[in-house]
Amino acid sequence: MIPELGHFALILALAMALVLAIMPMIGSLSNTPSWVALARPLAWGQFTFLLIAFACLVNAFLVNDFSVTYVAQHGNTRLPNIYKISAVWGAHEGSLLLWAFILSGWTLAVALFARQLPDVMIGRVLAVMGMISIGFLSFMLFTSNPFARTFPVPLEGGDLNPLLQDFGLAIHPPMLYMGYVGLSVAFSFAIAALVGGKLDISWARWSRPWTTVAWVFLTIGITLGSWWAYYELGWGGWWFWDPVENASFMPWLAATALIHSLAVTEKRGAFKRWTVLLSLLAFSLSLLGTFLVRSGVLTSVHSFAADPARGLFILIFLCIVIGGSLVLYAWRAPNVTSGGEFSALSRESLLLGNNLLLIMITAFILLGTLAPLIYDAFGWGKISVGFPWFNTMFVIFTPFLVLLMGLGPLTRWKQQDAADLVRQFRIALLASLGAGLLAALPLLHEGSVYAGLAVMLSVWLTTTLLLSLRKRLRHRQGFGAFLKDIRARGGGSYYGMLLAHFGVAVFTIGVTFVTLFDVEKDVRMAPGETLELAGYTFRFDGVEKIQGPNYRADRGTLHVSRHGQDVAVLKPEKRTYLVQTRPMTEAGIDAGFFRDIYVSLGEALDAGSWSLRLYYKPLVRWIWLGGILIAIGGLLAAFDRRYRLAVRRDVAATAAPPGDALATEGPA
Amino acid sequence: MTPKRRNRVILIVLVLAGVGVAVGFALKAFNENLMFFYQPSQVIAGEAPAGRLIRVGGLVTNGSVERQPDGLTVQFAITDNVDTITVQYTGILPDLFREGQGIIARGRLGDDRLFIAEEVLAKHDENYMPPEVADALKASQEAGAGTGNAQ
Amino acid sequence: MSRKLRYLVPLAVFLLLAGLLFRGLSLDPKLVPSPLIGKPMPAFTLPRLQDPDATISDADLRGEVFLLNIWATWCTACRAEHDVLLQLARTGKVKLYGLNYQDQRPDAQRWLRQLGNPYVANAFDADGRTGIDWGVYGAPETFVIDRDGIIRHKHIGPLTVEVVNRDILPLIETLKSGRS
């Protein structure tokens, strides 16, 4: 009965979405306020019904209702409760439901928290989100109903993929979807603005905090995914340039470009058309990612079961949403006035450079991701693009990106005197060159050049950020201003920017060092045998059999010591899950701020000896630390008080130049 | 030229130059990192280049997995049901590596047609047959069916 | 004019991409039908799994609609579909034969003892020659054969309840009722 309730709730949610997509939009065009006013209650309704549907599916998993096909395939009585819940989004149908649910959540959030916006604008934004919702709900109802029944009812379920039975992956998809779907808000704002034909700076200001929040979720989602891959796939990699990873990274890059471009549009009124296009692009790339993951045109480590019929549905949906929005863009964009002149050296031009770099990286990742498909489609052979290529892309572009990131905050809007800029950053230049050389010298071997470069870039970024902070505080009466900022919770977007950029510096160091200096060794070890790796001594104490809740495992024990001092006892496992009977490697990790020691169990050889893989990974945690800093920075920026104040001010008296001193430290 | 105009031209030239250089580098690196896929019968027919990074794939032949005394170097044969080649790999095989299942190996072909793998991939999905392998097997099977009819 | 055309560039790029993706969909390896469909099943004579001295051949199977399931104990996905096979056998709607592919006899016998035996009979294809004749490229695979011995359908990968209800059972109904 409850699954039918869920199914019915889905149908009602679709009905709500249909009305939401049509009535407020028509109302806004025909000046019928009563129709526009429907948007908010409909957003409520849609959310409520999807909440019910979602709760029904969670319930089906918790009570082991194997008459529901989806539960029969992915649930199991012996699954721990937390994974019964995460099993809801462990496969195609349920993750779609999660997607639709989150979309309705964002829709409701816009309805609730954007009270200061004009009703017409809100009506249009919600209507566009309703259109997107129609696509996902009908996709679910027509091709992938999570509530479909099965008969005869199996006694036991097929169990959740063991790789997904993990805390990191339980929360990774919701975070990622929050990001993906959150970009639909920026998309909807852009479409609403295009429909209204009014692309002014208040549109950019409305869109900004929403975009930033979505971007924060995307950042967290990607960071979690990378962390999960690191400890759960068992082979110590933290990023594989897998199509599914690329599918999440491309929207992130586009969204990063977007939040910077939105800043320019809001502050200076420039880049309007470009910003709109980026808003469309960022969400389009999210949808494209969905298509790639679910259609089976590309294979990857974690794609869902391929189904061409589903692929076709998403492709048609993709064409309607992206194609439609680009037609609207081609029609409306020529009439947008360009504003905000700027000279060749100005913060605008640097941000333009940053945008170009980010979009180029996105384009190349897209090329690398689709290349196997392109070659196959033209019958040029079966290829794959090696991860060295993707890495090369980063080595080529990132230094320029970081260089600009350092200059940007020191540069004035509109026009910057070159000599003045050089005077400002010369300390940073000296410091970074010095640090880079220092880092490169003692390591005179392969890779030292890159290590030096990475240190140089990070020091450059950090010192320029400090210089920018000093300049800002000096203009505002010193350190007292900092305390005042904190007390008034103001300047969030400025401090957020500092923190996020600093996160990039940390990330760069982490990536470079773990890539260059990690030590990896495949060994065969007999019980009692010891081995040296990177200054650590590993003693293998054999393997024992253990029994988990829904798996059996061989668990090895390794004592790690350094200079005779015990460091850690690692217990890597080789698990065999009872239902899906597949082996899984569970690594033994000793985590540390400066290094990780990582051991995974290979296979049993003769006489109690095993093959093992040992790793020493310097600074690997800095990668995710960087990600966390970037996300926190984004949050600070998104919740800057001035958005709330400014939106109110906009509504009172529209479109005065921002004149906002908080985020721009430069003197007028 | 007015200063404004000059500014704009400088900006555009800078941007175009930067984009051009970047695209050039990227495409060059792209060509160097393309890995073509070959099936065992293509390798036997001499179509696969020796010494270049390529990928081969097929079913692991039953009973072909042999471990060297050091315990880490493994030799096994892969087949597309037409021809069979030998692959050598040092290291830990993936969890899902099995005789009879489809795998993909990335590495280089030696002179004696021994394939030295740097990496062996089996998918993290029990339903998985690497699509290249599936296609290759289908192609060789169709070819086999064709000759069968002709005889 | 050219100014306006400029704004059509993103749309053009997208349309190219969409065309490519559409082409990609039709390239899906699972969509390409097996060349054996519509052809008579390949002939074979193999020892039986449960009784090495007796043989089973294609002639023994001919005469009614049946399923041939290719399986092996080394194949994890076969384990996943085994319960589905048991359910299907229990319905009594169709006879299910097995081709035990590149396997060890004791392992396969133990498998059937422990998990239950959905098959009417099993052919034991130790060296996989018969499997190659049938175009098997990975276990499990399941063929639907009509009463004239023509292969009507092939499912690659594990059978699920969904696949059985959507593809296999309806086809069997038509084949059984059809006079062809």
C-alpha cells in the first residue's frame, strides 16, 4: 500500500510541476498577478508530495519490502540501517527520485527565501524550475519508476553494491546533486531574465548567492567523492579522470567561471551576455553529466546500468532544455546593452582571463571525455585518452590561473596603472620566487622543477592574498576594522574570497607533492617479514578470517614503525560480501597532516604469504583540506549580509550603481 | 586609433595569442596520449604498433594464469576467440580479475608479441564487459560465422 | 546581421554535440543484435553435467520453446541471476536448459546442490568450444529458442525480474501460442 502511495505522490508532484511550469509564466507575460501568485503554493505542494514519495521509498527499504522491484534489487535484510537509507539513492531509479526531491527543495527555497524579489521575477524563476521538474518526474514515471512492483516477491533482496556501503558514499550523492540541481537556480534566473528582456545588475545580484551556494555543494560533493575513491576503491588514487568524475568537474569549472563573472556583472554591469551564457552552460553541463552517466554511451567506474531507452529520453530532454534556452539566448542576447567599459589592465580584464582559462579547461576536459565517443562514431577506431593528457591540461593552464588569482584582488576595477600594480606585488613576486627556488634546490631530481613551481604558485597566491588583506585593512583603519568586520558579520564575500583562494594554494601543494613524491610498492610478504618504505618499517603479522554483518573478510595486520618507534597498526581487509559475492579491497590507512601510510591487501599466495601494496603519500590530505577551505570560503561569501540588504534596496530603488565598498577594497 | 580602441585591440590580441598557444599545446599532448585499442587477432596480424602505449582486451583464457616465483609477476593469455596473446603484469591484479572474464590491459607490446601491461582493468560492476572487448568478440565471431558459411 | 549570427554559435555547438550523442546512443554495444538471431541454433553434442557418461545434444532440446542459460561458477553475475532462474523455473512456464561454460565439474555440481537447480538438464562445455559456436562473449547469457530450434532472442548479462517480465515471458507466450 505504501509504495502505491509513493507512486501516487509522484504523479501528484508531476501535476503540480505542470501547473507550476505553465500558469505563473503565462501570468507573468499577460499581467495576471493572481496566476503569478500561484507559484509559491505550487512550490510548496510539489515539495510536499516529493517528500512523501521519498519517505515512502525510504520506508520500503527499512521494512524490507521486496515486492518493490527497486528494493528487491538493492535492499537486503542484513544491510545496516544507514545503508538501507543510502541504498535509496544507490542506483538509477532512486537517485532520480533524490534528484527530483532536491530540485523541489531548491524550488521551495527560492519561493521562501527570495521574498524581496518582484513577484513577476519569482513567478518566472519558479516556472522554469517547474519545467525542469516536469522533465525529471516524467522521466522517472515513464522509464524508471522506483515504486514498480515485482511478482513473485523474492525472499531476499539483491543487496547494495558493496562499494557503496560506506559512509562517504552515503552522503556524496546528495551533496553532488545539491550542487548539480542548485545550478538550475542560476539557470532559471538567467532564463527568467531573458524572458523579461531585462538583464540588469539586480538580476546578477539576485542570482549570485544562489549560484555560490550551489557551487559550495558541488565543491563538497566532488571533494567527498575524491576522498571516497581514495580510501574505498583501495588503490590509493584520489582522482581518475573517469567520465563520471569529469561530469561533475565540468559543471564545477563552469560554475566557478560563473560566480566570478557574476561578480563583474553585478559590480560593473559588464559581461552581461557572457554571464547569462555561463549560467546556461553550467546547468547544461550538469544535465550532460547526467546523460553521460545514465545512458551508457561512455563507460566508467561508477556509471549506472546502461539503458539506451533512458538515454534517448534524457537526450530529448537535454535538447529541449539546452536547445530551448540557447534559442532564447540567440533571440534575446543581441538586444542586451553592454555596459561597463574597462581597459586592458583592470580587474575586469583579469577576471575575463580567468573565465577564458576556466572555460578552456572545461572544453578540453569535454573533448577528452567525449573523444572515445567521437572516434567510435566516425569509425576511427577505439581509443581512450590517457590520464596524462588531463594532467597535462592542468599543468599548462593552472599556473596562469593562479597568477591571475594573485593579481585580481590587488587590481582596481575599470583601470589599473601597471607600475602601481607591480609596486604592490613585487614583495609577493620575490617571496614566491625565493620559496620556489628553495623548494626546487634540495630536491634536485626528477620532479623538482614541478615542486618548485607548485611552491612558488602557492606562496605567490598566499602572499598576494595577505597583501590584499593589508591594503583593505589599512584603508579601513587597521586591525580594528577586521574585528569590526567580524562583529558585524560583514565583508563575508571578501573574506570568503580570501579563504577560497587560499584553499586553492593548499590544494595545489597537496596535489603536486602527492603526485611527485608518493612511494608505491607491490610486495610479497610472509608473516613476520619486515620491509622498509620511505623511512617506515612495515612488519606483516599475517592474515586472519573475520566475519562482518554482511560479509566475510581476510584481515591482515601490519605494524608500522619509524626509527624503532611504533607509528600505527594497519588492518587492511579483503572482503567478500555474502550476497553479491564479489571481493572488495578495504585499505588500511594511517592518516596524518603531513603524510598518509596506506596498505592494501592483494591476494593470498602460498604458505601464508600475501601480495600487498604499500604506499607512502605525502601531503595527500591537503587536497581535501583545500577543497574544504574553498567550500567554507564559498559559504562565507554566499551568506554575506549585503545580499539581503542589497536585494531590499534594489526593490526600493532599482539599479543604482552598487557603490559597495565591502568586497572591493580599492579606493574610489 | 583612440586609446579605448587600442586597449581593446591589445586585449583581443593577447587573448587570441594565449588561446592559440594553449590549444596548440593541448592538441599536441592529446595526440601523444591517445591510446588505441587492439584485440588479440589484430595484434597477431601485426596491426598493433610495438613500443607505443596501447590497450588490448579480451577474455582471460581458462587455466592460463601463471605466477612467477616472486609471486607478483603474472602471465596470462587473453583471447578474442580467434587468436590469443600473452600478457605479463607485475603487481596486484584487480579484485574482479577472473579467468573467463573480459579485461583490458594498458601497456606496450614487446618484440616477441608479449604484451607488458602497466595496468590491468576489470570493472567494478559484475555486469560489465568492457565495450571494446564485447565489440571485438562480436566482430571476430561474425567474421568466423562468415567464413563458416563460405566453406 | 553577423552580430546577430554570433549569438547562434552556442546553439550550433550544442546541436553538433547532440547529434554526436545521438549517434553514441545507437553505438551502444548492448543494442546490436546477435548475428545468430533468427538462425537455427548451432549443433552440439556434449556430456551432461550431472552424468558425465550421458550426452546431451541440440536434437534432445528441439521440439518446444525453451531457454538456454550460459553460466559458470566463476561468474559473479551468474550468482546474481540464480534466484531469478529458480523463480522462473518454479512458474513452470518454460523449460530451462543450462550450458555450463568453461567450468570445473565438481564446482558446478556443488553450486547446483547448494543454491538449487532450476535446470531441466545441463550441458557441460569444459573447453568452451560450444560456447564460441553460440557466440557467447561472457557469462551469463540467455537464449530463447522456439520449437523449430530457431534462436529468437538473446539476453546478455544477468536476468532480472524486470527483464524476465518485460522481455522473456511475453516472447515465450507469443512463441507458444504462435503456430509458426
